[in-house]
Amino acid sequence: MPTRQTTERRPKEENHTMPEALMPDLSPLAAGDLLTEDQLPFAAPHPEGDALKIEPEAPIKTWFGVGGKARQFAHVRSLAQLRNALRMEPALRVLGDGANLLVDDSGVRGLVVKLADPLSSCTIDDDGQLRKRTRDSKWTHDGKRLVYVGAGAHLFKVMNQTVAAGLGGLEVLAGIPACVGGAIVMNAGGAFGQIADVVRTVYALRREDPSTLIALPRERIAFGYRSSGLGHLVIVGAELALTPGDAGALKARMKEINDYKLTTQPMRANSAGCCFKNPVLLAPLAGVGEAGQRVSAGKLIDLAGLKGTRLGTAVVSDLHGNFLLCDDPEHGSASDIIALIELVREKVQERFGVRLENEVVVWKG
Ligand SMILES: Cc1cc2nc3c(=O)[nH]c(=O)nc-3n(C[C@H](O)[C@H](O)[C@H](O)COP(=O)(O)OP(=O)(O)OC[C@H]3O[C@@H](n4cnc5c(N)ncnc54)[C@H](O)[C@@H]3O)c2cc1C
């Protein structure tokens, strides 16, 4: 009989507040060191002005393909529009690509925003001109090329654009659906690398006082396994430092990783990728790992005999135990998935004494 493990219980829903001690040091943009707000390409004003166009009762598009609506929804196209939205509702929710998100069937009461162009733009500082405007001595960092991306940019587009330009660093994230903001908040990655490896500066607004654009250098961000400590902020963009390389070789690597994932994960199914974080064992578990080791949640789910388990339209993938899928979104519901998450958690705890924590974010209320 394996030793019982306990892991910390985490609230199922998102929490925007953070203990004071964990708050990163937030520096307002410092002229002469970093680009100022009017120099950042993704922070350009929008020709339609600063007013928000709010849609009532709008669907929230997620990869699961199920779940309720947002009472209010807005595409936010400039920092000024985002500031207006935050002043209206500091606790608003930000939707990225919806690839790690499950929305309760009853939907969410407040405002949901999605960042759109130019907050979804990607600008490669080709000749160092952007950087030179503020610091003309040096525009690369350790021989790297700087790229300015809006948080609403789709990761795969930024990856394709930078790889085509012969810049390496993002190709290791092939196959991960995300917007740049969502990828940074979750520190998206896996066996091949993580986004934290290429982030040089994150630009964000505080919810309670959005007037100042803040810049967080990489060293001040507590990136960890699938975490960044930044979820309480609204990320608006980032400066990435990429490594010049051969475009053909980078493209081939991207394809190789993508092909590997297609054979080991149900990449085209309706899911949120891995539903649970890989847990750290508190005691050795025969055939699984040693105490202190982070082990695969998918393996535990598989060993517990849960692959293929179904509740309504929600099913544990046969290919990868940590992928919980909705195989009929038209008739499916978030409640089927929530029930399956709880069932899997219970069974794994019963069998191994390990409590699995959600990686998927659940929006409710
Ligand atoms: C098929 C598939 C494969 C996957 N494979 C992987 C993998 O290999 N590795 C991995 O790490 N993940 C993987 N995932 C999960 C998902 O791709 C990542 O978690 C990704 O980072 C989610 O980004 P998103 O933009 O979709 O965020 P969303 O799902 O839209 O949001 C997730 C959270 O981020 C917050 N957020 C989003 N944007 C911002 C912002 N600008 N500012 C503040 N908060 C924000 C949201 O409010 C929410 O709390 C996979 C998912 C799928 C569907």
C-alpha cells in the first residue's frame, strides 16, 4: 500500500488578491532605461478612440467549447480603453486564447475583456531602432534580438513570425495554444522549455491604479512551474529576448515538437491541455518517484485506471491521462467536466494519497 500523501488545497476558482509579501516590486517605466509608453508599439493609441464597446451576454470562447456567457464583454484595443475598463471594474477578467480555462455553465457576472490589435501586435526590433531611442549604447542583450509583443498576440503567430525571421527561443513552445499574456501568467511550457526563458520585461497595469504602465524586469518575476505570480495584474505586453539562428533549422525543430505532441496528446480535442499540475511527492511512491520529486499527474491518473472514464460528455483521454476532454461540445456542459475533475481527483487521492491541484482555471460567479 503506498504511503499517503497530502498536498495543499487550492481554491478552485481564480483569486486576484495576493499576499503582500509575494507582491513583486513594481517599477513605473523609467525613462532612459526602458522604452516609454509612447515608444512601445503595442501601446499605440487606437484610431477609434478610448471608448469601450461593451457587448451584453456574450459567449466566452474557450478550447473546451462549453460553458456560460459573460454578462459584459469587450474587445480592448488600447491602453486607454483598458484603463477605462479597469476604472469601471477593477476585478474584470482577462480572456486570452481560452486554452486553460473552464467557464461555469452559469457564466460570469462581471466584465470580461479580450486584448485586440495593437495590444495583439508583434514587432521585431530589426535594427535596434526602438531600443536605441532610449539607450543607444546597446540594443541587444547577450547577443539577442528584442521583440515587442502585445499580450493579446497569439503565441503561434509570434512563434511563426520570429522563427521566419531567424530568431530562436519560442519554437520550443510549439503546439501550446495561448495568447502571450496567458502564456506569461501560466508560464506555459513543458519538457522542451518555458516562456520564462525568453521574457526580458513584462509590461502591465495594476487593477486598482491603472494610470501608470509598470515594467517588470525578468529578475523580479517569480516564475515557477506553471506560475508567474502575476495573475493579480493585467499584462499588456512583453519584451522578449530571442537568439539569432537559422530559420530553416528553427522551423524544423518547431515541426518536430509539434509532431511529437500530436502522437502523445489529443491536441485537436476540446480540452484545456493538462487539467492538473504535476504534483510533488511528499513521500516515495513505488514505481512513480521519490519524495520531493515532481511526477506526472497523467501517469498517476493512468495507474489509477482512469483513462477512458466518462461522465456525460466529459471523458479522460485514452492517449494522455491528464487531458480531460469534452467530446460533444454542442450538447456538453462545463458541469460534466467539473464533475469529472472532482472524480479523478478523488480516485487519485484514494489510490495514492496524492491530492491533484487544478492547472485549469475555473471561472464562476
Ligand atoms: C491542446 C492543448 C495543449 C496544451 N499544452 C500545453 C503545454 O504543453 N504546456 C502548457 O504550459 N500549457 C498547455 N496548455 C494549456 C494552455 O495552452 C496554457 O495554459 C496557456 O498559457 C493558456 O493561455 P491562454 O492565453 O489561452 O490563457 P486563458 O486560458 O485565456 O487564461 C488563463 C488564465 O490567464 C489569465 N490571463 C490571460 N491573459 C491575461 C493577461 N493579459 N493578463 C492577466 N491575466 C491573463 C486569464 O485571466 C486566466 O486566469 C495546452 C492547452 C491545450 C488546449
